[in-house]
Amino acid sequence: IINSLIMLVSPSTMDKLGDEDGKVLLETLQEAGIGASNEIVKNENELADWFREQGVTVNEVDRGPFIDVIAPRLKSDDMPWDPEIFERLEAIKG
């Protein structure tokens, strides 16, 4: 089960905000993102438990090996972004 939450604010909108308001907005968006992500994980775990209670086999997946194989490809010339943009996006995960 995959769910996502994407929040975008254009640079022009951020420029219209003062430094203090921009900082408050970014902090608020981060808190909202963390809260939503935690809620998604909680709901997914509850759903998996419900399936188990119904007698359905739920397979836990080890994502590590998949990530190890895919990660280098995300920086290849075949991608629509350059490696610098990918590194910047990865840094956001913090």
C-alpha cells in the first residue's frame, strides 16, 4: 500500500512572504507532513492487521535490497533530472 502527501509552494509565493512568515510556513508544512505521514503509516498498519484477522496472508517486504538496486539508477543519464537535483531532493528527506 502506498500513499503520499505532496506540498508545493512556488518560489514566487515564498518571495512574497517575509523571512519570518516564510519560516513559519515551512515549519508548519513540515509538521503537517510528518503528522500526515505518521497517520498514513498507522492506517496502513491497521489495514494490514485487519487483513491478517480476515485470514489473508500479508507479506512484509524488505525494501533495502530494492533500494540498493534502484538508487544508482536514479542518478543515471536516463532520468529526466540531473544528479544535482536528485541530491537536493534526497536532502529534503531529513
